[in-house]
Amino acid sequence: MHSRTKRLLTGAMLMLLAIAAATGLGASKAAAASQHRAVSVHKITACGYVAHAAGMYELTSNVTDAGSGVCIELSANDITLNLDGHTITGTGTDTCIGVQAPGTLVNDSIVGGTKKKPTMTATLTGCGLGVVSVGTSGMSASHLKIVAPATVGVDAQYAGGANLNNINVPLQSNSAPGILLQSGADNIVTKSMVDNNGTAASFLAISETGDMFTYDTANDTYSSSGNTTDGFIDVSGARNTWSHDTAKGNLDGFYFVESGTGTVTATYDTATGSSANANSHGFFVLAAFAIDNPASPFHTLISHNTATGFQSGFYDESGGASAASEKWTNNTAHGYSEYGFFVDYATDDTMTGNVADANPAGKKYAGGTTYGFFVNNVGPGFAFRTFADNQAYDSQYGFVSTTGVVIGGKGNVAKRNEFNTYRVEITG
């Protein structure tokens, strides 16, 4: 090829490449502009609003409800509602925010703050129901303060995979549950607080499966006598987990009544009782096993928890199940007025590393009928797998077994009790 012709072809090729590059750059800029185009946001300016389509919604100002209906209703999939830190004032008989429609709603979110500042807190005050969701999957609600709801703070019914976080429910004098989950599965409640001196539970799970409650707080700052109900309740659940939660000033800190429907896990939780509450328990566990599946690989685990100032620090009743196989390890009961640990029908249970001290401050038995470990109905057919390395201090009775069979193993320690042991092996 002639060198001149070659130079002309090369020049033409470079021009074509330049044109293509310019065209591509223009297309790229157009695509970028399209990507950064502002997403349409639906503005909410008053109560009575129903969101029927997916998208972004924003509450633009404080609003006050006027009736008994729903102030803001989410009725479609893939909705994000930003409350922008505003306040919704209810009537006491209404629902401030409802997430419900025929069928299942998927991936709806309620955010207290703005899109740029989602951690701002929005306030729902004086509502009959603060937030209600029915039949949702992947629903979330965060950074809400729900003040004095008349009926319930948050009510999640038939929810799967919900995430409720950073929700504060000061109930004041209202006898309403703070956060209630019903007939759902695999939900998470975390970093939330309910302040309660009423007669309803602060956190309540009914017929839930596989839920997790972590870093939550149930307390009573309104009354020095403490409230008359419980901090955390799990009724007829299966495989629910309660970890790093705190209960203070409740009748019972953690109350798990599974009645044979399934197991429960409680780890690194803290319960502090009120001296005004008789018949109280730091941790109460009843029949926490799957009665219809005795071969289930899931077993109740109560580990590294602390209970202070109740009638009973830890109370466990299995009801004579053939294979409860619970594990109680490294728990501590302080300052109880009757039982550090009460155990009934400990069938195949493991109990190790637990400490009962009725008078940790005074370091001596200070009177009253107290038991570090009281073991009932344990014998042939209902025997422990392991009962060892437990410690009992400052009670009238350190260790007591009511059956004729001596129980225990290596490492059980009893000191500073009026009577150290009755039918329980100790080595110190």
C-alpha cells in the first residue's frame, strides 16, 4: 500500500474513532443524568392518606388526626415512608400508621427521618394504635417514638422477616403492650425500649417462630414500686432468641411460657426486680420444648444471664417431659427472697456454672427461708444429665433436692449458708 494512502486511511480511522468516542461520551453523560434524575416523591400533608403504589413518600409537616381511621396507610409493595422527624398526633382511637392490604405486602419501610438523615426520630403521640402491620414480608420500621398509645405501640401480625429497630415506646399510665408480634416468623426487634408501669407486657411475642430480640430494654421509670406485669413475654413460641436484653422494675423480667410448642434461647440478658413485687421471677421458663417432636435437635438454652431482686431468680418447670434436655449454664441469681434457682422435672438437663447468692453485699445468711438451688421431682426417669460446678452462698439452704435420690457431681460449692446441702453432692 502506498504510504500516502496509508496515512489517509489512518487519518480517517482516527476521525471515526473520535466521532464514536464523542457519541459514546454523550450517551454516557445522558445515562448518568438519567441515573441522577430526582426520584419522584409523593408528598403527604394531612391524615387520611393512602399510598396505593410503590415509591417514595414523605410527610412534609406535623399532622393531627381527626377520626378513628388510619392517618397514613401503606397499601402496596415496595413503599418507603420518610416521616422527616415530624409528629403525628392521634385521637386515642385511631391508627397512626397502618401497613395492610388484601394479600401480602412486601418490603415496605417506615423511617423516622429523611432520606439523607434516616436516623432522625419521628413521634407518634396519643394514637390508639401506633404502627400496625398485617400480612407483611420484609417490612421495617425504625427511629420512632410512640408516646402513650391506648391499645398497642407496634403490632405486627402474620409478619415474616420484619425488622423493628430503634423504637421507643413510653407508655406512661396506659395499660398497653409496647411491641407486640403475633403469629409470624423470623422477625427482629433490636435496640428498642418500652417504658411501662401498666398491666400489659412491654415486649410480647405470641405464637412466633425464630424471632430475635436483641439489645432491647423494658423498664419502669414512672413508679418506684415497679409495674405489675412483665418485661419480655414469649407465649407458645418456638426457637425464639432473647439476647443482651435488659428488664428493670417489672414483675417478671423474662417470662417464657412455651407449653410444649418449642424451645427458647436467652443469653446475656439482665433482669432487675422491685422489692415491692412478691411472686416475681427474673426468668420464668415453662415447658420449653417441642412436645410433638421429642427428637428435635433444638433445645432450650439459658446462659450467662443475671437476675437480681426477685422472689425467684430463675424458675424452670418442664412438667415431666420425656426429653426436655435444657441447658442452664453460667447464670447468676442475686438478692432473691426465696429461690435462686427452682428446678422442677429436670429431665436430661445440663446445669453447670450457675451461682446463687442471697446476700452478695453482706456476704452472710441474713434470715428468711431462702434456697440457693431447690430441685424438685428429680429421680429415675427425670434425672439431670449433668449437675456440676454450681455455687450457693448466703441462703438458709444452699442446695436442696426433695427426692430420695442424691443428685450432683463434681465442683458444686456451698458456703455461708445456714445449711449447705440436702441430698446434693458438694465438694466445697
